[in-house]
Amino acid sequence: MANIYAWNDQLRLEEEDRIALKRFAATDLAPYVCFKVKEYSKVQEEAVPRVDDVPDNVLRAAMNRSLDLQGIVSVMNEMFSSGRIAFNEYNPWSGLIHWSVNTPSALTEIEKELIHRYLYELVPLGATFEIQYDQEREHSSR
């Protein structure tokens, strides 16, 4: 499921615009994603992360329609000064992607949150992922 936030030049979302956007999403966007159309003013209320909270290279990669698992690994590894992220396995029945992060020292909670946020932007819609930090595991849906 994904949300489309929109408004017109009067800063409103008219019902006919909502219907047109839903029709566009149903016919021209990813067929495996259920799109909801909401007024743009809901962005703050629903705590949608700001675009500038994600580095440019992650944003560019997330918008690249041909991004694959190797590409995700490459983008994420560019972010590390020391350490590496690796793709471990993908379960096609559950849509679960398993990642592991290996670093010379323990990561802080902020570093883990950033890794999670960047992966969240990069993994395909509808997939879930699990990150293993040494002996810990974190599970997330997209």
C-alpha cells in the first residue's frame, strides 16, 4: 500500500482530481501496489519523512526503476566509512529480504535508524526486510 499526496493550485484536493489520480495510479503505476490519494496537507499530520532527510544518492537510486539488489547494496555501502551491508537471501513467498550489516564496532541506535530509513527508501514497495546487526535482528515492512 502507498499514499499519493496531492493538491491543486488552490491548495485543495477536489474529488474529481482524487478520482483522476486513483485512475492514473491503477492503470499506470505498479500493479501490485494499492494506492490511496490524500490531500497534501495530511503529510505533516501523518508524519511523512521530509525528502531532504534522505541523502541525494539514496533518493536518486530510489527513483531508478532498474535498481536491483546489487544496486541497493552498492548504494548502501557507499554510505559506510567502515563496515559493509550484504544481501543474504530473499524469500519470494513472504517477500522478506534478509540483510546483514558487519562493522568493526557496534552501531549506535541512530546509525541503525539511518540504515533502516535508507533501506526503506530503496527496497521495492510490497517487500519486507530484516536487518541482522551481528547477533541482533530488526524486521520492517515497506
